[in-house]
Amino acid sequence: MQLKQQVELKENIKYYNYLKENSYFIKDFNRGVIDVKAFARLMKEKYKERVTDKLNNAVDNMELISSVLDILK
């Protein structure tokens, strides 16, 4: 693993925690199979931090609120 990658992973606490939880990525970094951008994409998919995930969550919350209001009427 290159020093630049190590610094980038340690600076972002979410990346670092995901790397600790899934330590098999260390082999991929050492072999050059994966880079930090691909790792970040996988981490965002796992923790549901993508824009589409946030929009879906907001829509679900609005549907829940509307259904509760319909029940209260």
C-alpha cells in the first residue's frame, strides 16, 4: 500500500473504520487491485451514504408521515 493511500484512509474516520471491519481490503490495496475511490464507493454503498440512498430515505420518511396523518384523520 502506498503511503498516500495510507494517509488518505487514516484521515477519514469512516474509511478507517470500514477498513478495520473489512481487513481483507488491505491485501487488495497491497496488490494494487483497488484504489481509494473504489474503496470509498464500496464504503458508501455499505453505509448507505450515496445520494440515491439519501433520497430514498427522505421519500420513505415522507410516505410514513403522510400515512400517519391519514390515519389520524
